[in-house]
Amino acid sequence: VNKYTLVGTKDLDFMGSDGKQVNGVNLFFTYEDERVRGVATERVFVHSDRFLKLSFMPEIGGSCDLRYDKYGKIRDIVPA
């Protein structure tokens, strides 16, 4: 289980390649990885519908654990 630290967010609102409107947020995290010198980073997109249903959202600098569904998309964020 990785402990992620939220370091930034970016709201997104754009037209997808299929012509559908996409709304959501990019979440930027750091985490420890023994294969990385320094700190590893990850950017995660969460669709606005799913974002509203998250059970936890850390403040910038806060820790959490990311839970993914079988398709590799964020299912939930929980306290670390």
C-alpha cells in the first residue's frame, strides 16, 4: 500500500476527441518508490461525477491511499 501526498489539483473542462464534454480534476501526488531516486510522482484524473462521490479528499500536503477499480480508474480515496 502506497501512501500518497497530495501536492496539487487542476480543474479540467474540455471537449473530448469523441465530441463529448469532459469535466473533472487532475490530482497530483508524490509517493515513495524504492525504484526511484528521490520522490515518485503521479497524476490522476477523476471525472467530476466520481469526484463528488469520493469518501475523502486530503488538503494539499495531506496523505491518502488511492483505490482503483478493475479498469484502472480511481474508485475512491481514503485516509492513509
